[in-house]
Amino acid sequence: MEANLSPEESVLSWLSSSEEQPPTLEQENSARQKVEDYRPPRHQDHYTKPILAAFMEHLPRDGKQALVSFIAGADDQELFQLAYHLYTTILLPLQAHSQHAVTPSPFVDSQDCEGDVYQTMLESASRNDQGRLKKLCLERDDWRCMLSNLLDISQRKNHGTKAASTRLAHILPFSIGKWNDTGSIWAALHRLFPAVTIGPSDVNDSSNLMTLIVPFEICLGNFSLALEPTDKPNEHEILTFPGFETAYDMLLPRPNKDGARIVKFRSHTGLPLPSPAILRAHASIAEILKSNDIFERIQKVLQMPQTTRHLSADGTTELDFLFWRL
């Protein structure tokens, strides 16, 4: 680490730095050992080890490379500060979104969708635009849920057609575009997921949007459902985690001979499809949250009665209050 920097400054300096050389095997082993040997600088610390171990295990290669390089040269104070930063800039905001989600606007018709439809997606991150955005994505997705292929209920012509209500689903949550200290959140996301190129003003970009039936939209938001890109264009493996409601298994594609549920996306209007980089980031975060009891701990914090007065509707929060109750 750089000389004369506090642990917090060391983490912030790392977040703002450019890409490093790929870590050597020695550095990777050193980083793992550093986490294993970690001794808490504070008594009430049950999260630093599991958080760092989970991020090291489940980040994509480029993000893992950056994390290993920092951990290999960090002391215990810096490891503590790193885990704190990952908790407050990634894990807590994303979980607070799923716990305090805002109900999406209902589908509304719009005559305002002609011209450059892709630019329309980028104009605003306001909830007032959700009806228009949903229509654009429904048209892109052939008016169907992207995972179940069920027709949107608004398009059902006869009672013999299977249809269901759909929602406009954000892969990276809408609310993190509005969260307090947005810059820190996106700096952390871009450092650990360099392939993700959208920012807080782009959460309504079509690359971050999917048409899903209501149960799947909920599961995507609470990280019990994710999609891992395969090596084929627009093809993804559907992943489910604890908390996924298995009654809906029958609505997913059938497993192939290897047991994988595969879905292939197609744009019917030319509007860009969900970004593989964004889907991979979401899947990595799901793996991190579900790899141990991190998810359950954060859920318990968010369900505490006294948490309500510390977590406001616009996303601002007294992070230290929540952090020390993990």
C-alpha cells in the first residue's frame, strides 16, 4: 500500500487507480492466506473474512485480478476497511433495494415511441418513464417474458393463449441510481466489474432491462434468480439460488442433458438486448450473497424495527448503524 495513507484512503486510492498487471500465483496464494489469517482490529467483526472470501471466489476474472492485487499487499486494518467498503457500496444498497423496492408503474400505451428509440431509453432515469420503457422492451421481446416465453396479458387475444402480467425488470437495480453517495457505489462496481459501462444515469438503458413475469422479476431483484452468459452470443444459463420459488421451475426452459437451463435472447426491434457484462455482474453478486450467511445477515438488519428510521425512502442511510449489526 502507499505510504502514509489511512486504511480508508488506501481503499479509495485503489478504487480510483488504473488496471494492474495480472497477479502472480504467489500473489493469489498470498491474498487467500491474508484473508485466512485476518485478525479483527475491532472486537465486533464477524463479516470481514466471509465478505472478502466470497468476493475473491465469485468475481469475474478482471475484477478478481484487481481485488487480489490489493489484498496481497494489505494489512488487517486495510482488509477491514475494504470489507466495510464492499458492504456499504455494493451489498447493502443492492439488498436495501430488494427489501424496500418501489412498485413499478403499470403498463401504459404511448404514441411517443417513434424515431430514435434507443436514445429514448437514455433520456431519463425517472419512474415516470417506466410505462414508455416497458412498451419499448415489450416490443423488443416480442411481448413475452424473456425466460418463460409467456405472452404479456395485454396481448392475449383469446382465452386459450397462456398469458401473464409482466414487469419491466432492472438487472442492476433502479434504486442505486438514486442511492446516497452514488459515486462510491458506481466506482466500486466499475472497479470490480470493469466490463460494465453504464452509470447511475443509465439504469434505464435497454442493456439493463428485461421483460419478466412478476415472480421472476421479484426473484431477479432478490438475487434468487440470475443469468450467466455462455460463450455463445445472447445465450445465457439460468441460475437459481436459495429463496427461488420452485413452484415456478415449470415455467423455465427444461434442463439440457448437462442439467443446465439455457435461454437465448433475440431483439425483435433492433433495441439492444441485456448486456452480458451486466448479467454477469448480477450473477456474481448473487453468488457472493448466497455463498454463506451474508444475505441472511443483511436481511435481518433490514428487517429490524429500528432500521426503518435509519433507511429513508430516497436510499440515504446511516451505514455505520447498519454495519455494526451484521
